[in-house]
Amino acid sequence: MKTVLIVDDEENIRTLYKEELTDEGYHVILASNGYEALEVLSVQKPDAIILDIKMPGMDGVNLLKLIKERKEDDIPVIICSAYEEYKQDFSLWASEEYIVKSSDLTKMKSALKRILK
Amino acid sequence: MENNKIEYEILRDILKISNSTLNLHERLNQVVEKIVNKMHVDAGAVYLMKKGGEALSLKAAVGLNPEMINGISLKVGEGITGWVAVEKTPLAVRDIFQDPRMKKFPGSGEEKYRSMISTPILFLGKCLGVINIWTIAEKEFTTDDLHLLSSIADGIGGSIRNAQLYLDATEQYEELVSLYDISKMLSSTLELQELIGMVTRKSTEFIGASGCMLHLLDGNDNLLKVKSMYGLYKNPEEISRTHLKLGEGTAGQVAAKAAPMMINKLSKDSENVLPMERIFSSLLCVPMTVKERVIGTLTLHDKKDAFGALVPFDKDDMNLLMALASQGALVLENAWNYERAERLFQENAQKANDFAILYEISNAMSTTMNLDQLLQIILKAVTFGGGLNFNRSILLLVNEKTNTLQGMLGVGPDSGEDAFRIWTEIGSKKMSFKEWIASVKASGHDRTSRFDHLAKGIRIPIEYGKGVLALTVLEKRGFNIRNAREDLRINPEILQKLEFESFATVPLISQDRVIGVIIVDNLYNKREITENDLRRLELFASQAGLAIENAKVYSDLEMAARSIRELQDRLIQSEKMAALGEMAASIAHEIRNPLVSIGGFARRLDSKLDASNPEKRYSRIIVKEVGRLEKVLQEVLAFSRSAEPMFSECNVITILEEALEVFEESFSESGIEVSRDFHDGIPTIHVDSNQIKQVFINLFSNAQHAMSKGGRLSVGCEYKEVEGEVMVYVSDTGGGISEDVITNIFNPFFTTKHTGTGLGLAITHRVVDAHGGDILVKNEPGVGVTFSISLPARQKQGAAIQEMDLSEARTSLKGKEIHHKGQEDFLDDKVKG
């Protein structure tokens, strides 16, 4: 069973993602900001990370930097943001995918499926 | 013999002196000098009788103290001179100091003389004065000497008499002039008539004639006309009707020759005498001259003595009448001068009045910068009774763009009755010009008259051969057309329409340029347009021209100011929009998260509900509506972002594929087949890939909407090397767009769809525009629509900045440049235009 870390400050969104991805057969870990995510990462290594950008405390941008610096952890990251306009920048950031948040999670699911093949 | 010769010479000289134009004082001086020289004596003097005949006054002297002249006054009967005046007989005194009649006048200079002759100056038995001569040495004067001096005294008697009359007349004249001055306010012509009447009356009374008539030479037709008669004439009407040419009748001959004429034996057969004059037995006619110019004649008829018996005219009468005539002439000349002066004054007053009106008009004109109102005031001033007083007037302005004269306004009654009504109205109100201008401004436009309507329809090319209005502009001068129907310069069309009979035009000039024309006429009262009218109109037009130019400049300025204000408003608006866009974006982002939750859970609910469950319907609605909201959000965000493109090197085909990918599922759902026609060798283009992708997404979305029941979407891409453009084609088979829709497709918020914001194509247009590209629609009704988008392969600006990778700085800079350039163009146009 693949483990997915979800980092998002919106509780409802975290719940939604968790339920949907659990239904898809993933093991889901939740974090509401960058610090929490780093705590999780210090104890275990998920197979993929779904990352929001705009968050209080440590935001997605800084977290992504730290993850990419830790070369030993080559964890693929899918950015899932309400902002469309950063998409171009993040494609340079070695994230696997940049998905604009939508109530339709088809895109996210298919991206995960592709990455964790 | 010797004495006779001297006597003759002296008399001749004295006669000459007497008839000279010198004044009396100088004449007497010359006479005395002559006597002293010719008779070889040491001193001489002339005393003249004062008015009333009670005293003598020294008037001229040689060898006496000159200060005594007019200073010594002798009582008649006092001294030797006084004795002579009383006795009216000459006296020779061998030794003055031995003579008991002697009276000393200390300081007179008389005391050094020993012998003298004193002779009375007699005229018609009256003593007019005394002539004395003296010698220092004692001398026994001969009777010849006495006789000679008496002859001289006789000779100058008439001259003195004339001179005295002249003096009297001068006094009277001066009196009259002062009277005239007082009464000039009343009537100058009456005064002149009175003066003339006085001349004939005085002449008749002085000389004792039956009647006197005065002819004046009319400078216009050179005819002598009777201006005054005095006395008993049987046929005054006939006389005053008879105008004489120069040389005709006695008066005519006298005037022509400037010499007097005396006929004492008039008969029915007399030659050169008018028949009506032949009823008299004698006549005396003298010229009236002013500075050697004959202005008329004075004629006396039938001299009668104290008992009423006819007596002949004599030389004295002639002299007297000549004196009167010259006097009369002077008076007349003076009166004429006065009349001329008064006429000049009246003309000047007229001018002053003109200026006053012009001043008021120009004041009135300066109260408005509104061109329409100004034109109203101008034409009202032209037609106002207290203004320029024309019946009708039209104002035309030069349109420089079309080089035509264009009727702007016509003011004037439509018919005679209308004219009468207006004039009575104005007359009864008795408005001053100022009040009237105020009423013009208050009432604004008059009711539209037919005349105004016709005037406004006038369009005349400014070329030669296009009539007098065009000529007025071309030749920069006014025309006074007396007979419009026969004048070939008149444009017959206008003539017919406006019923011009005689009219005048005047150019409106400002800064040496003709900016318009005013036409005036007097159709209703038929008053002739005089040169004076034209002069005033021209004066007025120069003012009006300036005022119109001012108003135009003002309105141009106002328009420019308005443009600037509008531009400013637009800038503010766009700033507002930008701020609004930012706000919209932040709100949209905030909304997006809850929408994801709502929509996400609704989907979960929906997937868990069985199709038979009635709640399934509700969950579907939530899912659908959230989907719709998310789409709206996407469009709003795209619209608010589109102002600031972020450029990078992109492959169009990649962008197209990305956009197609978005629709992959929905196209297959709707049964839409996608065909690609991507050429090779397409260069990368410098664009904001997000925005361009949005463009393609919008076009695909529209195509999908048009082909909801299936169809084919053709997407093509090629490179046009010559133009340096990458072309993208998007065609559908959705049946095309209806004509009323196609004109609106790029308008924001226009939509035919039941869902969506309508912003799609507007955003598309804006994005393509911002990239310096172009979008074209080819509509084939019944078949489908093809959108062609051309994008420049290289952005024309910012190549250097591009390397600095400061995309935001660059784009905002570019944005500013566009604004600035736009602003200048806009101002330029407005100011120039």
C-alpha cells in the first residue's frame, strides 16, 4: 500500500482528500502546514506528497525547497493549489505535477496513479 | 495844371486804395500817407464821426503821435477840426496858434505845426469825418490846395461810408453770429434763411429800392436760384421758380463776370434781361463773392426817393450794395461753414453712435463663449433697429475641411406681416440694446423660422464662378448687389430660395483669414443699403470675426480639456479595474477552497447514493452548480489577469495540445472528433503561455458548445515566414453564428450560452491584441465558424529587457508606453481637428 502525505491548511480539504484517496486504496497521512509535514517526514518516507502552496506558518514553497534539498528523499510532489498563476514557476521546481484545485479530483487521482505506477 | 495832375493822381490812387480789400484803418492810413506825400506837407490826419454824430475820433495819422489814434476824441464844434465838422466847409489856417478856435491836445504831436487845412468828409450832405493836413513852417495854403483836399475828401467819402456800413454790418454780423450760436440748436437752416432775408431787407432799406432778390449759385447744378426776396414783387412764385444759368439774365451775367451791373432805363426791349425783370424801370445787380469766388448775386429793383418817386441807381448805390453783398456773402459763408461743421459734427456723432453700438455689441459678444449663442447675438445685432438695422441677415461659416461656405443661422421675418408684427412688438417694448441682448440670451433660440431653415441649408463651394458669396471669401471684401436678378455673380439657386432682390455681403475676418460671411438685405422696408451701412457692417464684421474665432478657440480648448478629462477618467477607470481585478482574484481564491470542499463532498455523496435514491438528484445539482461556479471563477481570474501578460519562449503546438487535453473527455462525450493539421518548422513564439492557452480553451469551449450534438473540430497551425507570423486555425462544424450575433461576439458579457460569463471571446480578443496579434472570424452559416489567430513570431519590443528576465518590469513598462502613446495621439487629433 502506497503512502501519500497531504499538506493543506484547510481541514475540509484534508478530509476530502483523505477519504477519496483512502477509497482509492492509498494510506494517507495529513499535515496542516510545512512544519507538521517536516515532522512527519522526519519519521517516515511517504511515496508521494500532495502539497498546497498558500498556508500559514511554513508555506508550500519553502517546504518544497527543503524536500528537494534532502536529495536522499526523492519523493515526488504534486502541487494542488487554488492559484493558477504559479503553475509555470513550479514546473521549474521539479514538482511532478501542478494541479489547480477543483472539486473534481479526477486529475489528482490520475496524476498519483501515473507517478506511483 | 500842376495841381490838376496831382489831384488826378491822388484821386486815382485813393480810389484804388478805397476799393482794395484792406480794412478801413489801413485804407485811411494809406490815404493819409498819399496826401502827405503828394501835397508836400508835414502831417496829415483823418477823423471819423462817431456813431450818433456828436464826436470825432482820430482814425489815421502821419506826423502825429500814433498812440493817439483812436485815443483822441473831439466833440463836434470843438477846436478847428470840430468847427469844420459843424460848418461842413474846408478851412485853411495860416497860424494855428493865432486862431481862436484852436484847442490844444497835449501829447498829440499837433503842437509843433503852425499851418493847416481842415476839410470835412461829406457824404450825401452828412459829415462823416474830417481830413487835416499840417505844415511845421508857416504856410499860406492856396485855394487850389483847399480844392484838392476837398476833392480827396469827397473821393474817400463813399469809401468811408461803405466801410462804416461794413463795420456796422460786421457788428450786426457778430451779433447775428452770437445769436446764431445760441439758436443753432433750434434750426440752422432757418437761421440761414433769416440771414439771407436780412440781407435783402437791409439792402432794400439802405438804398431805398422797391425790392431786392438774392440768388445763390447751387454748386450741384451750377444754377442761380432765388433764395430770398424782399419788397413788392407781383410774381414771387414765378421768380423763385426761375433758375438761371450762368450768363442768363442780369443775375446770370453778373455772376458769370463777377462784375456789377446797373441799368437805369429798363424797357420791354432790354436785352439780356429776363422778361419778368422788364416790368421794372431800373435795376442794380452786384455779385456776392467770398475769396474771389462768386456765390450768388444781389439785385435791387426800382430805386425810389423819400417821396416814392422813381430815381436812377448811382455809383454810390452800387458801392453800398457791393459792401452789403460782400457782407452778406461773408455771413452766408460763415453760416455755411457752420452748417458744414454741424454736419461734420452730426456725422461724427453718427460715428460715435456707431462706435457706441459696436461697443455694446462687442460687450454682448464677449458675454458668451458659446458659439451658437454668439452667432445669435451677432445676427440679432445686425437686424436690431438700434443696431445695424437690416431686415434680414444670414451668417455663414467657412468649413475648411470641405472648402465650403456653410449656412449657420438666418435671422429675419418670413413675411411682410411677420416683419410688421416683430417691429411693432419691438417698438412697443422700447428695449435698449442691452436689455434686448439679455432677452436673446435668456430666450435662447427663436422659434425656427423658414428663413433660418433655408439659411442653414446653404452650402457653397469656395471657388470662382460659384457666386458672390464665394467671391466674398475669395476676394476678402464685401459686395453691395443692387439688382440681384440681373447680376451674373449671383447664385440663382440661393436667389430663388431666399428671394433676394438687393443685398450686401461682408466677410468675417479673423487674423487675416476669412472665417465666414454675413449677408444682409432689406426685403421688407426696401431701404437702400448705403455705403454708410456697409461701412458700419464691415466694422461690425471685424469685431464679430474675432469673437467667432475666440469662441471657436474656446470650444476647441474645451473639447481638448474634455478629452483630457475623459482620458483621465479612463485611466482612473482602468486603475479601478486593475484594483477590482486584484480584489476579484483574491476573492476568487478564497472562494475556490470552500468550493472544492463542497463540490468534493457532493461528489462523494453522489457516488455513494444509489441511482434509485431520490437524494441522488440533489447531490447531482450540487455537483453541477459547483462545477459552474468553478468555471466562472476560472474566467473571472483569467480576465483580471489578462492585463499583465508574462512572456516566455513557448511552442504553440504544445500549448494547443495542453488546451486540447482539457477537453479530451468532454469532446469524446459530445461526439466531437478532433483533427490536427500542424505544419513542421514552426518557431517558438514569445507569449504568455497561460493566456494563449486560455485563448485556445475559450475557442474550444465555444466549439464544443456549438457542436453539442457532435461534429468535427479542426485545429491547424502554420508559420508564415514572410509576415513572420504563426497562424492558428480553429474550425467547427456547429452551423455558424447568426448575423446579429457575430457583430457582438467580442463584446464582454455577450453570450448565447445559458451558462458562462460571456467573457470568453472578449478575453480572447484582448489577449491576442496584447500580444500584437490578430483574430479573424470566418462565418459560414449552416456550416460552421473558423477563427484564425495570427501571432507575431517575435515580439517587436523588449528584446534586450527580455534577457534580463524581468518579465514583470517589462510588461508594466510596455503597458505604460502604450498608454502614453495613446494619450498623445488622442490629444493631437483633438487639437488638430
